[in-house]
Amino acid sequence: MEVVVLLVSIIMCVSAMPQYEDPDILLDIDAFLRSLQAQDPFTDAPLKEVEEWPLNALPLGQVAGLALDSAGNLYILHRGSRIWDENSFNESNVYQFINDGPITEDVIIKVNSKTGEIIESYGGNFFYMPHGLTIDSRDNLWVTDVAMHQVYKIPNDSKERIIVLGKPFVPAADESHFCKPTDVAVASNGVFFVADGYCNSRILKYAPDGRFLGEWGKPGDFNIPHSLALIEEEDTLCVADREHKVIKCFSAGLFDDADTGSQRGDIGDSQMGTVYAIRYANGDLYAVTGPGDEKTPRGCTIDFKSGKIRQQWQPEKGFGVPHALAVTPYGQNVFVGDTMKNNVWKFKK
């Protein structure tokens, strides 16, 4: 608490200071604040489940995606009454229940992340099998739908799709098609990346207006690139390579486009199971792993620089299939969505 008060005091003082043009006397406020954050006694505090969390009782479908907006509100992407199972797609990855129409329930729910109070819900009668949810720095929502093989950009204020990529219900592997795309990561300059997906082993890069810029990955490079985490200050994009049980990191090419896709290294060890979701906050990668190989589903806090797992955490009654993650900027709160238990857990330091 003392560190938080000190930070606020410093920011107020700096904002009141005169603006000097001489670069020799400009204060590197970002570096100073980072050094104070590193001294925060709560930084390494273990994550603990918040038991009195109202969303534990909220009736949800399979919780596929989670994201936080700039105001700290939590968005939940769930599938309502629709269930993804072994009958959902044929061998050609074509969705088998198009005639059932879209999910009628509102699949996007906006809640107060502190109290769990529902603020609004929407998104009914459009999605068929929503999978990934991302909110960019301008509070636009990005949603992937694996049944429709599409990616959507939805402004928060209008809820009308302004970018639609992919051809509805047509799986393929060229510049204008996806095959069950899983997740989106968006840079502050609007450049974005798509993980594609369950049947294509690639990452695609796009300009802010949706123009295709390039891709990397070929069959065998990934075994379901399932989730993305963009670390802008490191010009790095990390990929949860789910069935390879590893996190692979690459150059995002934000500083040098020619460097896009060059490999930076892998994160993972014998403790890592199938990696379903990853997010980055304040020097750490957060990951959730699913069932398989006699491993218990759990959450991990990983030091990004060293790649070492610092903490492991899970709810008292255990995860089912933890599928989605959202993390507050300094990692004080972590939210996990589950596609088996249809639940959203909250953890705090």
C-alpha cells in the first residue's frame, strides 16, 4: 500500500513540474516507476482464489475467452447453450450444425471486475462457436469464431463489426481464409496478429486496416497455436503451442518488419502441460494448462526473462479445462475461464 501511495504522489508532483526542453534533465519516469514496482512487496505474493466471487454462481456456457478493458471491466465470451464436442465438425473441419443458426443467447458479458456485477450483455444471434477474445488499447473487441472460420473487430461503443476476416464456414489456408482461428493479439499501433489455428499451423500479421502483411509457420511447427501474448517493449509475440506443451516466442517485427517471425526462444519445462492460454503483465507470463499426461490443470506465473515458473496456482476444487485468461496490468488480479466447469475464477495477490 505504501508503494501505491508513493507512486501516486510522484505522478502528481511530476505532472506539476515545468516542462524542460533540455534532454539532459528530462526525468525517465517510466524507468523510475518500474524500479519502484520491482520493490513492491506484493509483486511475489502468491495468487489465491477469491472465494466470495459472485461470478461463481453465474449461469454460463463454455467460457472460451476473457479480456479486460482500459477501465478494468471484465468481458466474458461464452457459448451459451452451444457445446463444442466431437460431432461439431467433420473431417474437413466444416461445421456440421449451420442449420441450427447462431447462438441465441448474449455471448459477451461485461462485468465489474471488482464486484462481479453485470454491466451489460450482447452478441446474441450472431456467433456460432466463439473461441478467442482480445481487447486492444482503444477498447475494441476482437473475437474469433472457429465454426465460421472468421475474425472480427468490434468497436466497444457501436458493437458493429468494422473488420471481418475470413470466409464464413469455409476453412482454408490462404491469405483470405482461416481454419478454426483461435486468438488475436493487437499492438498499440493497430498492427495485429491471428493464431490460425486448430487445422492450420501458422501465425498471420495484419496492418491496422486488415491488410495482410505476412505469416509464418508450417505443418509441424505448431500443434494448435491456441493463444497469443504480445510483449511490445520486447517486440516479442509469444504463442501457446498447446499440444506441443510449450510457449514459443518470436519477433513481432514492430520495430523491423523484416524481422517478423524470427524465433526468440521457447518457454517450458517438464512441469508444463498442454498450454491453453497465455497473457503478459509486468514482467511475467501467465499461463493455464489443461488436463492430459496425468497432469493436473493449473495456472503458472512465469518470469519472462528467465522462462522459469515462479508460482503455480489453482482453485480449491480444481480446474476442469482452463481455457481463457485475463490479467490486470500489474498482475494483482487474474481471471480464468473454464470450458468444462463453465465458470470464471478470480485470483488475487
